[in-house]
Amino acid sequence: MIAKAARLLVRAAGWLLTPIATIVTAALGALVGASLSVRLSPAGGLAVSLVAGLIGATIGLAAWLRLLRRSPELRDVLAVTPEGVPTDQGIAEVLGPEPKDNPERTGNES
């Protein structure tokens, strides 16, 4: 029971790795941009930091998706597609089965 709960927790957290990787690389890019733009005006420094953050996010996302596409083992563990989207099977494991319709109810109840 504990092993199944741990596996489900790791799988759900694994689905968050794509946005987390993008956020971290964007922050690193903005940090590099800010350190390079020390001698610029405040508006110029902000623009350089923004562009560097966007470049960092793009590079980080591309690297993460490339890793997912090249590693079937990682995709299986995280239950994601090569694009980083959770699979239906993985969602069903985490959220549980969908409730089945009750055949006794017709839906025309008043």
C-alpha cells in the first residue's frame, strides 16, 4: 500500500517536472542576463534580463523534451508521452477509475 502511494506521488510530481525545468532555466537565464546588463540603464537591463530568461526557458524546455523523447524508461516511469503530456493510463492510476453510470438511474428523475 505504501509502495503504491509512493509510486503515485512520484508519478504526479514527475508530471510537474516539465514546467519546473522551464521555470528554473528561465530564472537562470534571467540571472545571467541581469549580471551581464549591470552597466545598462534600468529599462535596458530589464529588457536584457527578459530576453535572456526567454532564451533560457526555451533552451531548458527543448532539452527536457529531448530527454523525454530519447528515454523510453523515463517516459514509462513518469507515464508521459514524448511531449511530456501525462498518459491516460497514468492519469487513471493517480486519480482512480472514473465512476460508472448507475444503470438503475435513467436521468429523467424529477
